[in-house]
Amino acid sequence: MAKKLSQALKLAEKIASFTKQRIKKELDALAKSGIISRKEARQMLKTAAAEARREEKRIRTFITNELKRELKKAKPAIKRALAKKKKQFESYRKRRRQR
């Protein structure tokens, strides 16, 4: 599960990086054509980068909250499984002592 989480976060980072590069390319093209100034292009790029950081943070918190919720659900099942194995081990030890 940690591996899948890591992969999801890496994918989100790659997407953000690709998006930033694409936006920069488009803004440079607009600046070259004279539609917007270089200063406006830099300002828009900073705004887009800040938005990407906020979105990345939102995704991270969402994933961690989902993991915590799933772990809470799994705890009772894990405890039951451990109790069952402990009981099996105790019965095994008891049989071994009787021999």
C-alpha cells in the first residue's frame, strides 16, 4: 500500500512538473507574439505554480486521510487474526508439552 501511495505521489509530481513546463511554453509564446508582456507572463506562471502546490498539498492530505480511515477499518480484523494465531500457537505448544 505504501508503494502505491508513493507511486501516486510521484505521478502527481510529474503531472505538476509537466503542467508547469507546458504553461511556461504557452506563456512564452504569448509573450513573443506580443499579446501579453513578459512581466505578465512571469506573474501568471507564478500564480499557476502556486495553484499547483496547493493542489499537490490537497492531494497529499486527501491520500493520508484515506489511509488513516482504511487503517482504522483494518485494525479490528488484524486484532482478530492475531488473536486466532496466538490461540493456535498456544494449543500447539500445549500439545508439544504433553508428548
